Amino acid sequence: MKKRILGRTGIGVSELCLGTMNFGWATNREESTAILDRYHAAGGNFILCSAVDMADGRTPDWTTLPETYVGEWLGHAPARREDLLVASTITLSPGTDTAQAATERIAAACAASLRRLRSDHIDLLVCRWHPALAPLEPVVAGLTRLVQRGAIRYFGFAGFPLWRVVESVALAQRENLCRLEALQTPYSLLENAAKQEQTFQVCADYRVSFLAQSPLADGFLASRNRNDARPADARTRRLQALYGHARGLALLAEVEAIARSRGVSPAAVALAWVLDNAQVTTAVLGAQHPWQVDDAVTAAGLTLTARECERLRVAARNHAANPGERALHARPATSSRAHAWAARPLRREPAASADCFAVS
């Protein structure tokens, strides 16, 4: 499996990242182990454990299973830990809007993750941002302390507005703190709004890795040919509401037509389109079965022709953008301090050192 560089770290990560959100509720321990084995055998080295809710300081039991299963899998063959980049995700919430709360809850969540993973460090900690959070400095300061202690090597954010990316880089330089190395955000043929061009530009400018979340649009781009006769559940109804209109179905039909002509699955075509973008560091794959890992590996080796890419580009352009996307990246008018930081010229970013400090 091909590797791409993570941010300024110099570390090569697989262009397919194994997400584990399905572990524990959609897949049991044995199935999860089989998926991990298949991914590792295919040359994958980037595993992302799913989110833990920190809204009130408690952790729902089911959210700990992905890390528990990954930790058990690593425990069976400790030597392979050195070959892997293991990432974990925590969810920041309005309860972490003070310096003390942010520091304590991030540290507590990280310590719990380390216990479940049976590891002495997390390679990349991805923090899911909550739009109600205002101060960024306590969060970045708390993450910096974790880096200094060796609990984490690097960190990134998910659900992070672009203006916050600029603010965080400026903050790191001004206060001599660590800075983000990765941004996780939805990207697929169905999440191909114009705002993604801005996202890619910001990531390129500040050498932040782009982690493509939901490259198959939560499975919509892979599910049509599965002939699932079960009644639609809440997730299926949500996908149908988001994408099951004329334009979304037309895009899916184009994906299926190319898949038939190439003798691969629609999922392989949709994934290949995401990976065709050189600014994507990795596509986060959520597998429920080992054969889905095989499908993704096929996609990683599939090169779409210029004509096929153009057909998909036109179909994606004709798909209506999600009206909620603009709000995610909109900068609040009241954020004068953030505006002042973003307006300041930034120093040229050096490569991240071993302890993550990126400032000169």
C-alpha cells in the first residue's frame, strides 16, 4: 500500500486509514480482529480509533470498544506496534471551555485511551471540535503538555473551521506551542463543494495533512448493489434524505457505470476518485467485513482515466451541495481576536521535530 507524508512529520502513512468506529457495535471482537489482520497484511499502517464523548466527563461503554479491540490485537503481537501509526479521537465539548477543564479532561481521556490501547503513547490525537467552544488556547496548551510528557506525538482536529486552522497556527507560533498536523473533514464525490478547494489550499499553505472522512459518503456510494432487503434503519433513512434525490442518484449511476466498465465495485471507483487527489493524505475507511478492506486495497491500486475523472467531476459538480457546509467554515463576525491573528504574517513552517514543536 502506498504511503503519503503526514503533515510536517516526515512520517509515511498509508493512503488508506482504517477507521474503527464500527468495532463493537457493527462488528464483534472476532470480526474486528479479522479486519485488522487483513488491513495489516495489505501493508496498512494507519489505524484511527473512534471518538470518545467527553461532554460531561463520562465515557459511554460502547465507545471504548474500538480502542479495546485494537489494544487486544496489538497485545497479541507487540512488535507490530512499532510499524503502525495509531491515532485516537476525543470529542471536545462546551464543558472544556476553561483552561483547567480543557487540560484535565483532555489528559484524562488520553490516559484512558492509552490504557485501552495498551500503549505508552498515541501517535496522533484527533480532537473533534465543538462549535460552541470559544477559547482555543487552553486546548492547544493542554495538547502541548501531552506532547511534552510523551503521551502523544502529534495532534490534529476534526470539525475544525478553516479560520480556526489559521488561528491555531498563529497561536502556536506566538505562544511557542505545538500545532496541528492533520485536519479530518468529510470528502467524497458527494461532499465535493467549492469550499473544499479552500480547505486544500489552507492545508497546503500550512502543511497540514488532509484526512478524508467518509470517502464513501457513509456507505451511500457503496450500498446500492448490495441488495439489502432489510427495512431501512435510521442511518439508511438519513442517507436517503441527504443523497437519495435525483442528483445524488445520477451521480451514483455514473459511479456504477464506470465500475461495471472496469470490473470493480462502485466503492472502489469512489475511493479511487478521492485518492486521485494528491492533496488527500489518507482516506479513512470504515469496514464492517474483511472483504471491504480488499475492496479498498483494489481502489488504492486503481488509476482512473482522465475521461473517467472528468465524468465524475461533472456529475459531482451537478450534485447539490450540503447547505450546512457553509456554516461549518464561516467565521464568526465577533471573533476580532482570531481575525487579528489570522491577518498577521506567519513565519515559514519548518518540519516538525520529534517532540512535535514546530516553532522556530
